[in-house]
Amino acid sequence: MKKSKIFMSLLLSMMLLLTACGSQTTKTPAKEEQTAKPAEKQTEKTEEPKKEEPKKEEPKKETQTGTAKVKIRFASWDDSESLTEQQKLVDQFNQSQDAIEVVMEAYGDNYDTKIAAGMGSKDAPDVMYMWNYPAYYKGLENLNPFIEKEGANYKNNFYETLWEYNSMNGEVYGIPVGYTTHVLYYNKDLFDKAGVAYPTDDWSWEDLKAAAKKVKEGNEGVAGFSFSRKPDPYDFEMYLWSNGAAYSNEKGELNGSINDEKSMAVFKMFQDMEKEGIAITTEGGGTNEVLGGKVAMYINGAWSIGRFNEAGLNYGMVKIPGFGKPSVSILSSSGLSMSKDSANKDAAWEFIKFWTGKEMNKARLSYELPVLKDVVAEEKVTADPGKKVFFDMLEQSAGYTPSFFKIENWSEISESLELAFEEMYNESSLRAPEEAINDIISMFP
Amino acid sequence: MNRKYTPYLFISPWVIGFLAFTMGPLLLSLGMSFFDWSITGTPEFIGAGNYIKMFTKDPQFYKSLAITIRFALIFVPLNMVVALILAMLITQPIKGVKIFRTIFYVPAVVSGVAISIIWGWLLDSNYGIINYLLSLLGIQGPKWLVDPKWAIFAIIFASAWGVGTMMLIFYTAIKSIPPSLYEAAALDGAGPIRQFFFITIPMITPTILFNLITSLIGALQQLTLVLLLTNGGPLRSTYFYGMYVYNNAFKHHKLGYASANAWIMFVVILLLTALVFRSSSAWVFYEAEKKGGKKA
């Protein structure tokens, strides 16, 4: 983040300008699990490699010789290690053919700011990673015509649920690259020490509560379960879904859905777990606490795996507990989108196809869950129990559309919801869920 | 080339930079504040709509403004007093004082991002060293970053980390006071406390004015720390004005509205600065200035 002592107004405008100049390299250390960026390795943030200092000369179409390559700008939100991997794959594309040259632009943690500014100044990259379609789809190219040209099998090879997360109003705006569902992680050592049986895929929340209590009793200074003090509203809707509720109805109206009996039961259950000492709340998502052996169970996406493995944590993963029926998970998915203002759409599509194709899905296997059915089959991905659970959750999570996609002013509602959640779950307030949710209803009638 | 233009050539790098990167964006944002602009769509002219909405329909505007002003009211005096005390300490003729001068100044060169991370660890309610030290004294430390009553103090402490710059400015001002004044005062029997209040303070009032204004502006624009240390929380207790503007712009994509927000802050800062300047004739002493023009 820029933090010069200049006027706020300047700050805003400077960002626009700096983006237009395209060589800003400052960044924020992201808070843990802050956004829905998928499968991003949570490695320590190091400085971006030098070579990513992008595109000093950036000719739109300098055809001095007539055979100059078409330049495609490709924006990535990854940083450090994953970025080096990505650059290798981009190089692979550039070597594979002679008409297009892809230049990667690494925006890191400033991704949203830079994409927003880029679209505002009509200078967005041709191809970009995307997850927040409601906010940006107006600046993106509708990809349906491109997909149709590829034939029916092209689309069917992707897991269906992923399309819902890469579309807006029925039109596809991004080709799936990766995803993660959420699962229940548990620390095997803490369970062993307390003599409690490991969680299973068919657990209900009652089972979780009972086990959490026992694990806590068997380990001094350890909490059985943890969740964020300030849960991300986007993620939290999955618990409502699991109980047959949602934030909003098909029209995106909150009243009657978010304050429904079944929704309220979920909000209450989490607060009760905290009040009864079954769970603690954590500042971030809880990964640090689990890693430190302070918490026996928590729910998160695939992001934790890298860090847990690195630290040698003895852990397991099962499906999220249900409310008497199979649970549902939110997807954090990433897609590859094309700018509406791109001057070279066909070339951009060529690269999108390459990046989301079979070969690349395989190349990313070590750090990204594949999204293509034939890759999953050929590589026997689901034979790995550590990966299978994510695909199992994916399967039972089809058919749910997050309110994120249905509500136009989601970013405002989300911010208010976040505050309401914090009021409910911050131990220094523990506000009654009815009151907190009623506030939301009155703010957004 | 005509010699008349040579000076302009010399200042041109600065002027061009100023026009392109300061004045231009400033004016652009003023223009933008009259538009409804969601970044991806086309800007739509809505006149004073953004300003009307801000004053009549947005409770967060007043809340953020109040939080920020409250922060400034606590932080600015505290920061100045601490800086002045430190400056007094490092002007004492003691051995090794240079080392302390460096030590006190070092935190000021650390970037805000690093400070946020350090303080995040120091203040952690479970594992933080501050609460650990308090527990050794038998005090149960507050949950700094969790309890809305305390979070603002966390920001204040972290901000005070940069006190070294101000200390150094005070230090040079104190150093430039002629020793003869102190000698004369000592001969007349004034002790160190009297000397401080009747010589040091009056002589450095121009510096106090300068520090007051710059730290007031800095406090009202605080963004880095709230963004990184508390992210506006807990329970929006540190949802400073800077964060409010930033989120309106880059989270809610209301660029026009955020520009309007920013301009209101600009006006607030302008008014406060003018007020301080206005008051300065009553308490700031300039040696070169001839009061009342008597001896002119």
C-alpha cells in the first residue's frame, strides 16, 4: 500500500495515475484469507522478482516490420513463488508460437485497486485473473461466443458448479482456472492425546461440538474449534445453505431469507459455541492458531495445506459438518477473463485457452486443484485423500448461487454484514443475533 | 536562448512533476466529485448529489469524521509533548547522548507497513509481549486489537512510534536558542524549570506551530496503520476517515463519491490549519518580528 503523506484526494488520483504508468511495485501484506482468491500459496511475502517489473515500452500495436507479434498483457494476483512458476508457464506459451507475445504484469496484493483503476482509465490488461465478477463484469468481455466456437465438449469438461462462479446474469465472463471448497481440518495429535475419535465425513455439528468439548478437556490451553471473529460474509453463507437457508431469495432480497428461522439458528449456533467455550474466535481465519497447536479443528479452503505441510503438522481433513443432511461449501474460484476494451481479442482468447487448458491444469497440479474432468481422471487426482475431500465438497455444493452474485450493492451489504458478524462474535460485544440482523434488514429494506 | 527563461528551465522538473502528479489529479478529483462513477461504467453527472448524500444519508461519514478527529485530539498533543520531552533529554550535555539521539530517531525511518506488523505482534492479546509484561505486574492487559474501547490507543501507540522526526525538529530549534539567554536567566536565579517555561518554550513557538500543523494534517490523514493494523475494526472503532474514503473508492467502487469525501477532508484540514494560523499571532513569538511596530 502506498502510504505517502499526501492528501487523500491525491492518494486516490495518484493511484490512478501510477497505474496508468504501470510501474508501481509497492504492496500490502495481505491479511490471512482476506479474499476469495483461490489456492494461493500462503508463503511469506518477498519482494517481487526483478524480471516482473513490467513493460517499460508497451506499444499498443507497433508494427514497424509488419510481422511484429501481438502483445497481450496478462495480469496476475499471485506473488513471489507462485509468480515464478507462472512466469515459466507464460514463457512456455511464448515459445510455443510466434504470433502472440504475452507479458505478465504482477499486481500482487494491489490487484483489485489496479484492475479497477485500469478499467477506469480504459487501460485494463487484455487478460486477467478474476473472481469478483459482480464488481467488474461490465468491464469484461462476454465469453459465450468464444466458448460456443470451441464446441459443446469444451464446456462440459469443466465441473459445472464452477461456471456458476464465473458467470453473471447467465453469461460467462471467465474460464475457470482453479477453485477450492472448504473442509474441516483437524489436528490428529490433539485428538490422540485426548483419546477422541477423529472426525468423519458424516459428522453433524452436534458431533463436532461433543468432540470439541472432549478435545479441550484432554488438552490444557487448547480450544476444540475456532472460527473467525469477523467471518467473511461471502464464505459464511455456506453454513446457511447447509441448513437450507440463504442470505437472500432469487431476487436478491434479504428480508425473509437472512432473518429466516433457519438462518437465525445458524448465527445463534456459532455464538452459542463461543459462549459455551466450545469454540474460540480468532483474529484471522485461524490458520496460525491451528498451526500453533492451540486449536484442534477449524474450517478453511485448500490454502492451509501448504503451510501445514511445511510445518509438519499432523492433520487430517474431512467434509464440513452438516445439519442432519450433507453440508454445502462455498467455492472460492478463480477464472481468467478478457477485458472488454482489449484490442486483440482473438489473441487474448488463444492465451486464455492455453492457460485454462489440459496441459496447464496438469502443470499446476502441485499447487492448484484442477478444474477439468479429464485431467482429474487421467491424473487420478481423487485417489489422493487430501484432494478427494475438496472434490467431494464440490460435488455436493452444486446448485447454490451466492448472494454475492444476486445482490447489486453487495459490497455495501457485505461490509454491514461483516460488522454485524463482528458484533455477534467479538467476545467484547456478543450482540444478540436477532438485533444485529434486524439492523441489517432496516438498513437494506 | 533568452536568458530570461533560464531560471524557469531549472525549476521545470519540479513544476512539471507538480502539475502532472499533484495539481492535475487534484483538479481531476474535484471534477470527479460531481459524478457518479463506478469505474467500469460511464461517469454520470449528478451535480452536488455526492455531497448531499454524504451529509444527509451516510451515518458512516459522521462516525468516521468523529473517530478521526478524536484520534487527532489525543494523538497530536501527546505526540508533541513526548517529542518535546525527548528533545529536551537529548540536548542535555551527557556522555553518549548521540547514541540516544539515534535510537530515538530510528523508529521514524521504519516504514508504516513494518510498524503495523511489529505492533500487531506486540499488541496481540494472547501472545503479545505487552500483555505478557503487564501480566508480570499482575495486570491483565486489555485485548488491544479486539476491544473497541482500546483499539484506538493501539493506533495511537503505533503512530507515536514516528515521534523521532518531530523530536529532531524540536532538537534543532532548542539548540539554536542563544546560550546567553540561559546564562542571563541563571544569573537572575531562574532554575531549570523556569528556564524551560520562560525561555525554551517561547523561543521555540514557531517550531511548535510548525509541528502542530504538520502532525495535525498527518493525524487526519492516517491510513496506513488502520488499514494494516486494525483494518478499521474492531467493530469499526478505528474506521478512520482515510479508510472510509479508501473503501468507498476501491471496495465499493464509488470513485465520484470517494472524491467528494476526500474534498470534504481537504476543506476540514484547510479550516483547521487556518484556525491554527489565525491563533498563532497570539502565542507564537518571532524574534525578527517587531510587535506593534514601535521600534520600526
